[in-house]
Amino acid sequence: MNYGRGLASYPPIQPEVGGPARTARPNPAQIQEALRRGLWDTAVRLAMGTGVTDVNQLTDILFYGLHPDLRGRRIGSGQRDLAREWTEIRDRRVRPVLESRGRPPSGTSAQPAGVHTFFGVDTADWENQNADWARARAEVPIDFAIIRASGGGGPDQYFRRTWPKLKDAGLVRGAYLFLSFPRNGGWPSSPVTQARAFIATVGDLDQGDLAPALDVEADNWRNTGMRPPQLLDGVRAAWKTLRDYYGVAPVIYTSRRVWIEVLDNLPAPDLAESPLWVKDYPYKLRQPAHYDPQPFVGGRLDPRMPAPWGDAANWWIHQYQGDALRLPGFVRTVDLNRFNAMVKGAAGDRVRWVQRRLGIPQSGAFDAAMERALRAFQSKKGIDADGVVNPRTFAYLSRSAPQ
């Protein structure tokens, strides 16, 4: 992160050919007055009016406008509250203005049509019980984290200690159940028992948390001692237990390989109501963490879809790198994910999924009417009404029952 340049430290911008000379030094008094009055969009546009378009530089301008006492000094490694505030200004104030003007934030993740890439992590908590989540949030462009709450019939030892840390770090948080599959013809504990263990561990979720996630993965059906229809019945039993308790379809984590080799490509239209978190690795295991957005631009690394979800764009989270190394804040390896943001102009089954939760006609097209409905939904939930389905908006949608 480029912390600490301050309001007066930007060099003058060279004049455009045939145009007037401009200075890159924003007027601090005007920006500070806008900030004092809570006019964030105005403050961002005042800063942009000087020619600054880099998301980090704009964030610095606003941050140090709020904290003139810092005199442009860099945020120290121990100043976690300030680092968290800087990140919130970047994500909740600066980026939406850049995107509303049709400018993907320079110097950060960007996709066509002004959608920037949102990154996240997942981990089994016993692997990263000493992770510094505040540092990770401050130093890496991550917006969400999903941690294992239970596996088989028992809880992860460190889940309850770590769970509040995700929220304190300002991350959209989620918890998953690792469904232990049978070995030699018998479940280690029934899928219902496993789902109940998850519920006992996590309990009720807070507003803004993701719907619970069900991890569906195994080697192949032959190692289980059961046939694919029996295995799918077990998945359904755990799925139904979570759905009945939380009132919404859980997120499903799986892969195309698992659906072919373990579940024999069986149809599951009921489970397709679950938002998909799909595993597909374009990067090898145990490599340095990749979170440069540029390789993802244009859909070249989009995941392959398991059969029930069909539509090639019908995924929400892509786990694209497993066991990534040297991610700031993490002692051991961690899995990396990206979120499939949705903006006006999108189409397909994923759009219909959102429309069902907004209670509007399921046209499958993200048009002006849907944008208005989405903004109204966001306002009602008390989050930025930017008309974009980002991880935070998705969390609220995932906790909303179809209408």
C-alpha cells in the first residue's frame, strides 16, 4: 500500500498539449470542508479535478485531509485502526466514485466495464490460528475471508477465537462446513450430524455475514464405498439441515472434477439455488501468492463449471490458488479467491438469482429497473447504494430468501 504521501507532496502534472497547465496539488481547504460536511463524493471529485486518478493517491488525499495532524507521515505497522480507516476510505468512498465515472481505479484491480476484482482468502483455522488479519486487510487487497468452522462431527479448535477477528479487520466474513465423505461404505458421522455440529459451533450469524458454506469435495466415489446417488443424498441432507436452520440456501464449494468423479454429473436443480464457490486452479500449489488482477481481465482464467450450475458465468467465488505462500499476515499457506462482481449490463442465471432475492421479475438482464431495485435494497441494509453486487452486497443477498 502507498500510505503517507500527504496532500502537498504530489508533483505538478505536465500540461496537456493545447490545454491549460494544471497542478496536481488539490486545494486542502476545499477538500477538508467537504469532508467535514460528510460530502465524500464531492471530496473525491475535488481531488480528481486536479488530474489525480490513482485510487491509492486519492485515498491518501482524503485520509490526510481527515488527519492533518499526521502531516503526511506514513501509517506505522502498529497503527491498525488508522490502516483500517485508510482501507475503508479506499474501498467505500474512492472506488465507487471512480467506477461511477466509468474509470476503473488505476493502480488497483480492474476488469472491463469498470468492475474491479475483489480478492479474498479461505483457510482451515488450525492452519492459521496466529494469522494477523488486520495486517492482511491493510497490506493486501482482500475484502472477504471464509474460514472452516467444523469438519466431520467436530468444531475447528480455533474458530471461535478467530471469527470475531475477521469482523474487527473490516472483512466480509463467512464460515464453512467441511463435509467428511464416507470411507469403505460408512459416513464418519451422518451428514445431518455434521451440519448440526457446524450450527452448534457458529450459531446465529451477524448482519453482513455470508450465508454458511458447505464444502463438497472428495477423491472419487469408488473410495467411499457408496454409489454417487447415495453420496448426493448425503450432500442434500447436510444442505437441507443448514438451509432449514439459517433460512437460506447455503453457499456450495465444489469443482467440476468433484461433480464428475464423485457425483457422476448427477443433476441437482435444487442445489443450484445455492450460490457457487468453485475451485479451479490456473496457478500451481505452494507458489507465492498471486493477486495481480490483470491476468483475470477478459475471462481467460474463469473457472470451469460443475454441471448443475450450467451457465458459464453462474459462479460467485473462484478459489484460484491453493496453498499460496508468503501472503502478508499469514504464518502458513492460505487459499486465494476472487469474487465475481456484477454490474448493470450483466445477464444470465446469476442475475436471475439476484432478482429472486430483490423480489422483481426474473428477466435475467441487469437493466435500469434492476439497478434501482438493487440500490433500494442496499439503502435498506445500510450499505453503499452504488448499484454494484460486490462482496458486501452479496453477503446480504445470500442471507435473503427468494421472494
